[in-house]
Amino acid sequence: MDHNLITTSIELQGYRVVSQHGVVRGITVRSRSVLGNVAGGFQAIFGGKLSIYVDLCEKARAEAFELMVQHAGERGANAIINMRYDANEVMDGVTEVLAYGTAVTVEKL
């Protein structure tokens, strides 16, 4: 799927939705290792950007996004509209990241 055809909007400019395939999602659950938490703790002491945790969040979102794209492809879609992310702490130090949207087939106007 062309990632340019994935949007947080309810429509894709220049395209017409010809069919909807329902809600699609990608989910991952991640945690930092003990060493990663120690490194993150040291970064927090000095303040500023916590790159250890930024990296974890970026990887989790990318994985959830790609799983959502895969799910849409399995449904026969070539685009996703109204895409969103959600995250929840499952337990201390363990986070679920969900990417979801509406799978559609679009054609150029």
C-alpha cells in the first residue's frame, strides 16, 4: 500500500472512495529492558529529551502502523482514512500501542 494513501482525514483529496472494508488495526505491546530503564533513569536525572524512550515509542508506533497496513491489505484495501494512534499502559513499564483506521478502496478522480 502506498503510504501516501493513508490519512488522518476522512477523505483523500483527488480520490473517490469506491468501497469500504471496515476498521483495521495494528497492535503491539512493548517494554524497556532493565538496562534501558536504568539508562532512561539517568537521562531523566539530567532532564531534556529522553532518547531511550523516544526510540521505544517510535519503534512501537512504526510496528503498529505496519501491522495496520498489512491488515488493510488483507482486506483488499488500497488506502486507509481516519487513521489514529492510541496507547495504554498495560502494567507498569509495559505499553500497548494501537494504530487503527478505516480501510477503503479509492480511485483517482
